[in-house]
Amino acid sequence: MDLNSIPDLFQSRLRIAVVASLLTGEKNFRELREITGATDGNLSVSLSKLEEAGYIKITKDFFNNKPRTRCSLTVKGKNAFVDYVNMLDDIIKQYGGQDI
């Protein structure tokens, strides 16, 4: 297992937090901002990158005459996150007895 093989999309704490929070279901932009503590701009950029990769689906609509952005995890995104977590587990097993 190569420590340099961590996917680029999961080299950001914010993107990891977004994907992890979406494992439990759809969230709106405000909820994701509260969960992650991110600024609107940083969250927006991260969501765009995750959407471009096909990891999340973004739906924009109006609710009570206000714009609403909802995000959900795709199967591809869930699978990529599970692979990432398994990769971390393999790294821990490989280096578990050593100081990293």
C-alpha cells in the first residue's frame, strides 16, 4: 500500500467531511455548512469538485420562494469513500506496529 495513492478528492478534510455526512442521507447546503464549519465559498468549491467527479448529486430548487441546494451521495461516491476507508485500514494494518 502506497501512502501516495490516496485519491486527490480525499486529500481535503472538507470533502471527506461532506461525503461522510452524506452517508446518512441527503443534506442541504446550510446543513453541510453547519456540519463542516466551512465558509460558503469553500463548501461551494468542494461540492462542485465532488459533483464533477460524480460522487454527489446536487439538486437546486425553490422552497417557500427561497433557493435551496440539496446534495446526495451517489453510488459511485459511496463506493469511492468505502474504498478510501479500506485503503486507510490497509495502511494502518501495514504500518500498525510502527511509528508512522
